[in-house]
Amino acid sequence: MAFSVSWNTLLEELDDLPDGATLITPLSHKRFRITDVQQQRVIIEFDEKDEQRPLQRDQFETLYRRISDEPDGFELDRLPPDADPYPAVLSLHPRFEIDEEQGMIVETEGPTTSQLLEEEVTGDEAVDRTEPDLDVYADALLLVDALERHDVDVLEEMETAALVNLYTLLSDVQRNADALRKDVADVLLTRLHHDRPVTGPFGAVQRTTRRNRSLKDDEEVLKTLEAAGIDRDRVLGVDRSKVDDALEVTELSESDVYEIEEREYVRKAEVDDERKETRLQGLKDQLAATDGEEAAELREEIEELEARIQELTEFEPGSSYHTRSTSG
């Protein structure tokens, strides 16, 4: 099919977009809107930067040609920097679809999805917030309440029982937050490509590779080094530092003597402390304004949970327990 036909179809799809429709780029996950549709270009505006940018027809054609030349789809990692709005817009065409898990844009004959975000519900149509069924949420709620009731700026002046409760809550939040963070990271790994940072309201993350290595079987390492002219006495016991020294004077690669394992993970790239402080202040103001029966029930629930934690963390001498047991 000629590109001119596909281009006209795409322009028709863009003209039919509702006002305020928002798209999201597949690599950097930036939100933007279509502000103007012209015969030779499409004007977009990013939500975060309030910046307008033209997307040229000839660049769409180049992307179209590359997709057509790749029967299994075009890899998004091969896009030039800042070019990911193009596939996002092209995904509105009924024959093109983005597979974020595989990092590809493909041409297909079947039904497709697009990078168009569902309309967000606001105002009177907003759905009431519900309490998530997560351990870290309950622990964090208790921790916030404890931090508000105690002067943690001077820990030395806090009572022992209060310190025990605070330490318990901090430990529980850390453990449950780490478990949830790992689950979030596993999902993020399917959406991050080519070590490109992806930005959110509070910061950014990027895909990173951690490389681990371990020596192969001792005898296999010794035979490999002997075949390369290294006397086994030089690395007897297969000391890692000696093996590394031997590698420097041979043409052997690390993989000849090491089992190398690479594991991909998500690491924090930066933090927007100012944005976090603004959000936290908003939460404080919201909590301060909370009143009525719902607020009273919430405070009662917090007090009950704290009482349970205090009961579990109280220290009782073994003699006391023994006395109770025998008297019972």
C-alpha cells in the first residue's frame, strides 16, 4: 500500500480524536496531545513541559518504510533520540500497533490497540479512593501516625516502648516495601528499553544490567589455563586474583574460566525532592482537614492496630511467663 493512502487514513483518525485526548510515548512514557493536524505535519504538545512540537510527514514515511521492511516488526530501540512520539501517533492507524513488552511496532491486519490513554475521570465523576489491601499500606499508615505523635527529632528522649514500636513499624514497612518494590520492578522491566530513563512525577528509573561471575569447576579451569601455557601451580587452588592475573597475560576471555551471569534490574536514577515535598504537604493538609464519623473510625482503627503491635512487642521476662504457666 502506498504511504499516501496510509497517511490520509492516519489524518482521518487524528481528526476524529476527542478534544483533550492524551497519548503516551512507548519509550519515555511522556504524555502529549494533538493540537493541530495539517497536511504535511502534526503538531503535538507535551503535558509536562507545555511545549509544542511539529511531527513531519516525511519522518512518518521513513518510519512507515522501516516497519514495512521488517516482517517481524521494527524495534523501537532503533529510533533516533526523542523520536518516540512518531510511533505513538502512528499507532492510531488501524493497521499499526505497539508491543511494549517486546519493544516493537508492527503492521498487522487484525484489530489493534493504540497509545491513546483512556479518558481520566475527574470532578463529580471521580471514583472514591479505596484502601489498598497491602501490608505496606497498613504499616505505613501506622508509621505516619507514630511519627506525628512522637518527637523523633530527639530519639534519645523517647520512651523505650515508643522506640520499640517505632523500630518495629520501620522494619515492617521496609520489608513489605521491598517486596512490593520487587514486584513493581518486575513489571517495569517489561516496559523499559535500551537504558533510556523513564520519568514519573517524583523521579525517573532506567534499565540497568548487573554482571556477576563465578569460577567454573576447578579442574576445568586448570586444564584451560594449562592449555594456554599457564602452569597450574600459579593458580593452584584456583584463587580468583591469581586467575585474573593469568588472564591478563593470555588471550583467554573471562567466559573461558568464569561462569558469567547477567541480571537486569531497575535502579533509581533521580529523585524530585521538591515535587515530593509538595505532594507530602498536600497529604498533610488533607489529613488535617479530615473530620466527621469517617475520620473518627479511622483513628479508632489506628489505635486498635497500635495496641496489637504494642502487645506483640512488649518484653515479658521468662520467669513471669513460667509463673503464669505453672499457676495455670
